[in-house]
Amino acid sequence: MFYSSRKTKFFLLLALMSLFLIVFFLPFHFTNVPFLIQSVLVRSGSWVTLQVQHWVGAATISPEELEELKAERDTYAVDYQELLQLREEKRQLESLLSFVDRQQHSYLSARVISRSASNLSSEFLIDLGESDGVEIGTSVVAGDGYFVGKVISTTTTTATVSPLTNRTSATAATLLNETRTIGIAQGEGGNILLLKYIPQDEQIEVHDLLVTSGLEQQVPGNLLIGIVTTVTTDSISPFQEAIIEPFIKIRELTAVAVLVKNTSL
Amino acid sequence: MIVVQSIFGWIILLWLETSFFVSLPWGLWATPLVFTVSLYFYQQHNWRFTLGWVFAYAIFLDFFHLGIVPLETISYSVGIFVAWFTARRWFSHRSFYGVLATMLSAYLSIIASQTIILFIQWFFHPEWVSWMAFYSFSGLRLILMSGLMLFLFPVIQRVQKLLQASFLLSRSW
């Protein structure tokens, strides 16, 4: 109909690409405007999801009660994790390695501005980038220290986060049981993790908490990951596995915190 | 003016899909808004530049790692070619079924390309790939695409008139 001439087509393509570059790559303050709009859209979608979940579950429990129970569960999980951490620190004669490790990072809050539509991977885009000190491998957390995932790519003003539930994600993790079992938490897609390579002689119980081990360079220790729901043992295999339900639902996240290295220390 | 409006249209669609729709429940997060709307306008209204929307969308997905599989630009380029070919040679632009057939054949070709790419990935990292998740997602997208078309077909002309009346869209659209 229109755009019949080659010049017009070329101009259109050029304009489209230029705008794309301006909006997503240039570190000017006006990038905040599209990010703000995108963030509002993400929040709106998540709000709809939350309302629908409440509406569907309304037959058994009220939305307020559900929220209260969730908050209660989260508080207990955090308290329990902190209690165990304090015991451990005391037992090790105040060896404050974990504490120092935590202090070497500062938190920057970020908004989720885009997500992947796929159920194979749930990467999402945040409005912090290289200009804010975000690097590939940087840890991303939510709430009171729930581990969300790691940054896999950056631009000047944005960063893509690969959540721990992705099939391509593997996180060094520790179970908060008697022996502090160490394993690899592998994403299984959806909202499930698999804790692999646990020796058969380790005692794992359902409801054990899983935290980051701190063995990875850019992932501090003691960030909450999830809770053990099932333990599978195979007499032939030298290892046992545990299915972990993460505390965080990636699709419901609208804001996160990025752990950037504190250069002042 | 029309160039600016077309860019603006692409950005609005992109934001709606990658920010709003992906946060919705009940599988609505998989709605392929940019692809469906672009192909609808391409065939029904002969707006050729909307194929560029699909291409730019694929580049966006690849650049920010938000795609279903790696190298979405290749998969979507195949889809664009199939859409162009089927719209010109095979399916009528006058009927709902013609437009839907173009759309479905283009998306099926994208699924085929994605399958090949995913197979290569599976060959090197089998633990990264879930065929069931991929095909259930692709099936869901086909259903949502058809559903969106059922909604778009009667509604879009009304929206167009409304936008023209409110001077947000020029009369030539």
C-alpha cells in the first residue's frame, strides 16, 4: 500500500534500529522513562496474576490469610536460617568469614522491566547495567536475602538475569542439616530445583533448608534458596538427590536487589 | 509521521508482550502478541513493514537472551519468509481462515527451525533441554495465536477508527 519505494524502506529500517539503540543502549537519563513504563506494565501483569490466584484459592482461604501465612512462613525460614548461622558462627569461635563476605557487597535495588515468555527459561531484564557496577555473574536477590539468580549479560543500562530455576543454571548450595551437606542445585525449569551429587551416607530430611554455600566467587553464602520437598535415593547410584521448592516464584518478581562488590572495603 | 507511528507501534507491542503479557496467569504469558499482530497487518492490510517488526523483535530476543531457544533471529527469519511466501502464493487475505493459515504455517516453520537449533543444543547439553516443555509451550502459543486472531479480526478495525478519530493515527493507515 505504502512504503513502496526502496528509500522509504531503508529509512524506516534505519529509524527503527536507531530508536532501538537509543532506547536500550545509550546511558542517558531518558532511558528511565521507558524503563518506568515497562516496570508499570510488569507490575500490572503481576497484580492481575496475584488477584487471579487469590480468586481461585478463595474457596479455601482468604487472600489476606494467604498473605499472612506466606509472610509467617518466610519469617520463620529467615529466623531459622539466621539461628543456624549464629550457632555455626559461635561454634567456629567467631570466625566471621561469612559475615565479612556479606559485608563485601552492597545492595542496589532494580526493577524488572521485561521477561522471557518461555517456560524453558525464565530470564528477565532489570534496569541496572554496567554503569551501575553490574557485571556478568553478579548475584541477584529478593526480599530478605532470597537468592534469585545470576546476571548473564549486561548493557550500559540493563542486565539479563538467569534465575536459579533455569535448566542452564547451577548453584553451589548447602543444606542446613546436621552435617551441612554441600551439593549443586540444578534448575529443572518451571519452579523446581534438583540438589545433585549428595553422597548416600548424608542424612537429608524433608523440610531441610537450602542456602547458597558461598563457594562461588560472586555468590555470597547463606542466601536462602528453598526447602527440601522430596529425597530420592537409588541403591545403584553413589549419590542421592533432593527436590527443592524455591521460596521465590520468578514470574511474580517485580523488583529485585543486585549484590555489587563494595569497592570501598 | 507514518515512520514514527510504525516505530511507536512496534515499541508499544514489544512492551505489552515482554512486560505485561508475560506477567499474566493461566498460560496467557505465552501470548505471541508481536508476531500475531504483525502478521495480521501484513496480510490483511498489506503493511509490509510489519515483517520488519517481527525481525526487530527477534533481534531484541536474541540480544537480551529472552528467547525460547538461542538464535531466534534465524528461526524468525524463516518464519518471515514463509509468511511472505504463503501470503503471496497460497492464502487469501480476505478471509479469517486465510490470515490464520498464513500465521500458523509461519509459526510452524519457526517451531521447525527452533527444533533444529534445540536439537543441536541437546546434542551438547542434554540436561539443558526439555522437549516436553518446548512442545507444550509451542502448542500453547499456537492456541493463543488463534485465540488472539479471533479477537483481533473484528476488533482491530474499530480500534483503528477510534485512533484515527483521536488523531493518534493518520488517516492513511
